[in-house]
Amino acid sequence: MEYTDIKEGSKVFPGEYLYHIPSKDIVICGSYDSENDVLKALYRGRLIRDNIKNFQKIKLSKEEQKNKRTKRTCGSCKRRR
């Protein structure tokens, strides 16, 4: 897992997981105001508002994406075996 800086003009979508540098924790993006460089995110049940420079995008490797996809099951398939 790598963290990349959010550059000007890059897209940030609501619901996307981001790394918040000051709190050193992963947050969920709520909204992004590119004109004012402000991002609202959900952090431990609270809404925080901070400068876009304090956030980084999370980039997963191909293996991590594959492992994440295979682990995503509801559990009903396991019970049928």
C-alpha cells in the first residue's frame, strides 16, 4: 500500500478512502471543494474539514487488489459447500 499526494486537477470521489496526515489515520472522503482546496471527511464518526494538502490517496498494488476482491463474500457461498 502506497500513499500518493493529491495533485491539482486530480479527482477525489465521495466515499473514497484517504490517508489523513495529521491524525495518521484512514478517513472516508465526504466532499471536495477544488476552488478552495478544502476536503470534508468522516473521521471516527465526526466530520472534519481540512486543507487538501493534509490528505493522500491510497494506492494498492495489483496483488492487494486481487486479495481484497477474493475476500469479499457475504458468507452464503461458504455455507453451501
